[in-house]
Amino acid sequence: MHRWFFANEREECEPKPEEGSGSGQDAEEASTPQPVPTTEWPFCVKFHRSLLANEYVAISGNCDSLGNCDPKKVYILEKNECPDCVCKCHQFEATLDIPRNIDIHYRYCVVVYDPEAEEVYVRFWESQLKPRVIRTCQNMLKRCDTFGLPHDDDEDNQVDRGWATTETIVHLKLFNAPFMWQRQKQRLLYVHVQTMYEVPEDPCSGASHPIKVGSSLTRLSRYIEARQSRNETLDLRLALVEVVNLRASKSLAFQSEFGVRCGPEDLQLFHCSIAFPAETLYRLDLYTYAHKAAADEPPYHYGYGFLMPNQLLGTEGFARVKVTCASTHRPLIEMCVQYLIIRPLENVHCDLSRSYERYWRKNRMCMSIGHKGSGNTYRIGCDLVRENTLYGFKQAALANADMVEMDVQLTQDAQVVVYHDFVLRFLLQRMPSYEDLLENQDLLVFAYEKLNKLMLLSMGGCKGKDHIAVPLEAFTYEQLKEVRVLRFTGSKGCDKSCDRMQAEQRPFPLLLDLMDPDVLPVGMGFLIEIKWPQMTNSRRWESGSFKPTFDRNFYVDTILEIVLKNAGTRRIVFCSFDADICVMVRYKQNLYPVTLLLEDPNSQVQYADQRVSVLENAVAMGHSLEFLGLTLHANSLLNKFATMAFLHQMNLEAFAYGSPTTDLEIRNKLRRHGVLGIIYDRLDQLDQMGEELEGNTICTIDSVTTRRVIRETELEEWRQKCGYKPETIYVEKNIYMD
């Protein structure tokens, strides 16, 4: 066993007090800051797999010599042969000065270093909650660490993939053999993706070089400096291409020589880490086997095509690639490539200090999670409890909810609001009577001064039989924040004014406001569902929604920046029904976990995306891209309880939601099967009292034709809940608009 003996002289764990009292001069000298004691510490780690030409093992920690956990300031270790290893692994070493007045927390990682662009990209890193540690009083024999194996302060290490720091991640999706055959006979093809980097040469300056997109402050080890001083050529790979079949529960891996199979049932996902996406093109080589090929005969080159960078417009889309015959160079077929571009966060940068991406305390009990706060909007007596409101979240907090689930979307002016529906439906005809309207529907009133029917149509509204449907993303927050509600829950015990009570029950609260510890306690976590309209299997947008107009990168970045800057110590879990949204959240940050939401398997309407409509595909995706787990409808587990064993086998966890979870017996059954949390309505009620509204939320404009009915309804509601007299409410609330 390889051992080191550290320290030239013995150090004490606790300094001994000096004898006697010092003079005034001694006290003055003691007041001056003393230099931080440092010493050389030898670091050593064994690595048991081969590295690429420009991959290196590095170290990062919480002191200056270790880069202060900055992914751009990692220290690259020197590679040596392992002296006493049977498996012929390599040993990476470095001797660095570390301070001895603090505990040193450090982690090992695998990075890609590009000396021309002076950039470092994190490929893999030890992401366990507790990093390796060197105590201030530690001064003893030390074993050589092993990358990814347990250390003294944790049961087991967790090695995760890195995230996008300055590089761009491009996903090329070849699902269900997207080949357009012309006159050729269809056959099984294998696809190999190769990245190519090309920049037009400047005739005045000779050969061109890649443009530096940023400058890294990475400190090179003496090992790298020595290689550069000897003018050794580094075989740089400015782009790494890995692939996984989402029908097989495997991890991302490099391609074989002849590519991967792209049959009608295959879902091949190519994961490309690109340093310069604007100058990178993709060569797609197609291989196939002869009709009478022998068992040991390799496939032959069928054709090739190029995916140019100017074809990748925006964040997502489809690109057509023309395939040319490999021998005659004549056009053969076309293939449709679906792509997703994941750009790094610009305003917030994560580090290597900590991560909760796949961490969950093993002894934590199953959590009770409030669905939209107090649940779907319901009526109890004459009161109405509205979903996704500050009042609903506070009710869940008073009921000691571990977390609350909320739905977030962006308004036109990029404000993150908490609301569930994708569209707002405005009445066309005159308002019906008080009893007919408020019996089964929730009514929201918009001011006429800020909105009218012509504006609704100009905002992209779609006129139906009795309403105008307008996408939520067409409204500004100024138009939404002053909405009035006609029904609310009265103040219990008159401990709050009705004005404040009604304000807390208005829809469209800001996510930023809910992050405030003075509004909701930090001990209550957030399960944040990022809303994004989905295409159903009937080729329609779900719930009457519209095609989204936001750029995905901007959409996700806006939400992530608010959470990363304001969450503090609050527990956060992200989820979405959109698989690409989950992928983007996973690779844009390394702090919070991600779960993929799946629809009720018993529902007649399913999503068109096979990654969320088929449980096996969702499990394979979560396993290969390192999600925390899945958020499943309770029926997925009740129909087949072996699902939980399948998830745990793939190192995935599960949350459960759905209408069956309102039953206490069902919740106990789910707890016994090991779900992390159960999302259910009205967790503040043991008997689940109340009745959900049958109709959807309806909006109306406070116009001349509806004003009288609105005033009468408001007056009656305030009189019942708050005891206001008519004269008081007319004056204080300015109901009449002469």
C-alpha cells in the first residue's frame, strides 16, 4: 500500500494559552493580523479507467491553492504509473500549499483542458454531499485516495457528469428511424456522428485560429507546463460525442466504429459537448449490412451527410440532412434530425462546493407535499380556497407540509408567476346570474382600463363559441397583478383585515415573492413544476393551449436564476412534463435535483413524446441523464408495484401524485413502497372536506354590461365574509366608477 508521511514538525490540535500577561507593546503586536500558517500537503488519487488525449484528473477545494471550488480554477494533477496496482491503473499526484487554520474540503474531478482557448470543462466530478476533508489537527500517515470510492466521512461517493459551464451541449435526436426513402429499398441503418471544426482562412493573416469565447483563470500544474515547454502536441478534441438508446437503461457512452443502430423502435440520443457551436458542423455517416453478410463481416459504408451549423436555428427544431452515396456520391435519401441546444447560464455560475442533484437522505421519512398549496380550487361552505395562491401555500405551511408543489410560467415581460393553466378564457356574452356563475366556476375580473376584447384578439386570442382563449404568456404582469376575485375565504377570528386576506388569495403570485423567508418558512421546500405546453397523441396542444413562443434557453434561464439567487437553504426539486425542459435544467446547473413528470397511464389522452408517455423510456432517460427520479401518477404504482423496484434498480427515486392520493389508505400503501413524497390536495384536512369546482376558471372584463352584476356579487361577498356596510365598501373600495 502506497503511504505518505506528512509534515516536518508536529502540530497541535488546540493552541496552548501563553503564560503570563503581555505588555502593552505585546498587545499591540498581537492586534496585528498574523500570517496564515501553511504547509505542503501531498495529494494522490488512483484512477481506474483510461482518459482521452486532453482529459485530466484535477482537484478542487475551498482554499486559494485549490481554486476555491471554482470549476475554472481546478488544479490539474500529474500523471504517474501506479507502483502497487495489479490492474495497471494510473496515479495522479500534486503537492500544494494549504492553510492550516481551516479544514480543507476538496473533491477530485475529470476535466477537459483546451490550451488554445484556455478553457476547462468538467466531465465528471465527485458530487457526494460531504467532500473529502483534511482536518486542521490532521498530521499522520495518509492513504492514496481512489476516485469515486468511499472515504472516511461518507458511506459512498457519488460520481456525476459535469454541467455546461462555458461549453454548449447539443442533443441530436434520431427517433424511430427518421429516414425519408425515395426509390431505395428500406433497410436497417447505423449512424455515426462526427464533429468537424472549420473556420474560413484569412488570406492576410494566414491560418486562422478559433476565436476565444472566454478566458479561464485555470492554474496549470507543473505537469502541463512541462508538456507545453517540450512542445508536445496535444490531441485536442473540441467536441465530445456520446450516445444512448433511450429504450435501453444504459449510461451515455462513446460510439462504436460503425455507429449505433437506428431502427423503427430505437430512440437514439447523441449528446455533444461543443466548445464553438457556431463553427462546428456534424458529419453523419450511415452504415448497413449486406443482405447475405456473414456473422463476422463488418457493415459497409452506405452514405454520408452533413448537418451545418446554420441549420441549427434557435434552441430547438428539425433539420433535413441529404445523404450522399459513399461510393458513387449521388443523392440517396434524406433524414430528419431533431435537435436541442443547451447553452450555459450567463448570470449565475455554479461551483464544485456542493450538490443535491441525486442526493436524498436515506433515513428521511416520506414527505407530505401540498398540491398547488391547498390543492385544486375547491368550495367549502360559502368559502372558496383557490389553488396556487399565497393563502393556499400558507395553509399548507400551517399544516406542517414538508414541501409544496407549484406551477410556474413566464409572462410576456418575463416575470415568473405561479399559475397552472396555459390559457385564460374570457366570457363573450353578458354575465349570467350570481348563482349560475359562481356555483361551479371561479371568476376573475380584469379592469376595463387595461384590457378589452379587441386587445384580447390582438394578443393572439382565439375566439370560440362563448369565450376568447388567450395564452397566458401574452399578458404582462401589470395586467395580471391587479386582477380581482369575487369569491374568497373569510378571515378566521378577524386576525387579518379583509384587504390583506383577499390580496393573499389573488392568483398569479410571483415566484420571487414566495422565495422570501418572511412570506413562507425556509423549512418548507418547493417542488417547482416548469410548465411547457405538450403535443398530445391526437396532434393537438394540451388543454386548448397554443404553441409556445418563448425561447427554451431564455425560459429556463429566467426561472433558474431566480431560484439559484434566492432559494438559500430551502429544499428545491424541479419537475416538468416536458423531457427537454428537464434535460436543460439538469445540464444548466449542478445544485438542485430534477424529476420527469409522467401522465396518468389510465388517461385517454397521452402525450406524443414517447419519453414521457412510455414508463420504460422515461426510466431509461432518467438513468442515462442522471435525474433524481420520476414523478409518477399514483395509478402507475398501484397498477404495478414492481415499478418501484425497477426504479431503484436504475438508481432512481419516485414522487407520487394524482386523485387517488387523497385516500389515507392509498397514501400509506405508497409510503410502504418507498416513494420519497406524496403530492395530494387538502393536506390540512384529515377528512378531505370540500368540493372541487366542476368548471374551469373564467375571466371577465369589468365593462359597462357586467359592472352592475360584479358590484352586487362583490358587495354580497364582502358583507358575508367581512361584515362591511354598503356605504363603507363603496367608499373604501372605489367600486363605483362614475
